[in-house]
Amino acid sequence: GRREGRGVSRLEQLVTRHYGTLTPSEMRIADRILEGGDLAATSTATELADEAGVSKPTVTRFVHKLGLESFREFRRLAREGRPAEPGSPVDLLRRELSVTSGDLGVLLHETSTSEVRNLVGTYEGLDLADVTRVVDLLVGAREVVFVDFRKNHPLAAYAATLLNSLRPNVRSLPERGTSPADGLLDLAVSDVVVMFPFRRAQQDHLRTSEAIVDRGATLVTIGDRYPNPAAQRATVHLTTSTDGPGVFDSLTAAMSLVGLLATAVANRLGDGAQERLDALEDAHAIFGTFVAGEQRPARVGEERGT
């Protein structure tokens, strides 16, 4: 039968959070866990060591490095559930058809269920200290740059639009007609760059994250549980759940988290954010952005007085 995803599990959260501190041998265990499957939930410590090609003491050190007291606790977390396996849109389309058989009603039900699960799983899995650190960085940075590519570029642009309403010196990359290299040229150590790496790692993420770190700026990533060179270089990585029956990964939780961070920044900035929002409203009035005096449309029948 079909395995229902339940968002990002606590074990996968731990593995992703500690990935950058692992030794190469421990990373082999982490990679096997994050690949999906029931290995972590069903294997003994010896079997897990054999599958990862490491020693049993390495498994023990790996478990302790995650902050867990025993392999039994590790197994318990693994059995809490796991999201669907990674793959390309082609793979996801095959999975979607196997679940819905092309039935729109089934797709509606499966999507609504999984989106709620993604939101709950994401927020339950977030570490308050990590979120607080990101808010601190977004408030205190000289400049904040949101950057991503292909399908996730609109997410970076959306985040930049929200934050630009609250504080100055915010932009998104790459801008039309430019490359990331152009936009990162003037980065300083007091700047923060936010990237959105999801599922399949791209060369753009690899090269851009290297450039950001080399220039001394702080890198923050918002993505999923899958290993990514950008997330591994980040000062903070916030993990969101992207599962669902659709052809493409769900970014619902990521969009929600962007909105939450913007609200938290506004709360922290206080009067400064309010003054900037007021100035933005004045600018909208000058440019006539919104239709003056627009009323809500009448309901069907109301315009006839019925």
C-alpha cells in the first residue's frame, strides 16, 4: 500500500542540522538515512554499519553526535515516519499517477491533506534558537540578499519583496540580464544571503554558496531535508517539508515560513518597520497603485436588489 508522508521526521531534522559537523564516515550513515527507505527504522546497529560501509563504533558515535542517548532512541525516532523519496518531476509524476490514477477528486483530497501535514511537520520540527538566529541576522545585516534559481527564484523574489517593505538594503538575485557573480560582487562580512536549496542540488547552489562564504558574508538556507552543498555551508539551515502527490515539490511551508520571518522582523524593528510601511503607503498613493474607492463586488442577486 501507499506510505503516507508525515512531514520531516525529527530524526531527519537532527541529521540535517548536524550534517556539517560529521566526519566523512558519519556522513555515509547520514546519506543512507536521508536517501529514504526503512533502513534506519528496521536495521540493527550492525546492519546499519554494514549498509553504510562503516564500523559499528562509528554508528555509536554518529548517534551520540545527534544528541541521542542510545541506538534504541535512534530507532524510535526513525520509526516515527519519513517523507517520500527524492526524485525529479518525472519521478514525481509517476508517483502522483500511482496514487490518484488521474482522478482530480483524489488529487484534491491528497493535496489538502499533505499540505496541512507539511505545515504541521515543518513548524513542529523547527528549532526556536535557529529561527531566532535567522531573525537576528535579517534585522542586523547591512544588506540582505535573497538568491535562488530556476523554479525557486520566485520564492527568493517574494521574500525580498516582503522584507524590503520593512527595512532598507534588500534585494534578490540573479536580476534579469545578470549572473549571481554580478550581484555578489560587493558583498561584505556584515551582509546576509538567504538561499532556497530544495531536493536536487544544482551547480548554481554549489558555486554561489562558495562565493558567499569566501567573501565572508553569512549564508542562511531554507530548504528540505536532502543534503545540499549550500545548506552544508550555511550558518543556519531551516528545514521545511515539501511532500505531496503533485508533480512538483510543495513550497507551501517554505512560503509560510518566509511570511513568519517577515512578521518576526517587523515585530523586532517596531517603529522603524512601521515608518517604512507608512512611507511605502505614501509612495503607493503618489503612483496610484491601488484603485481609489474600490468597493467589494456585489454578490449575485444583490445588484438586482434581491
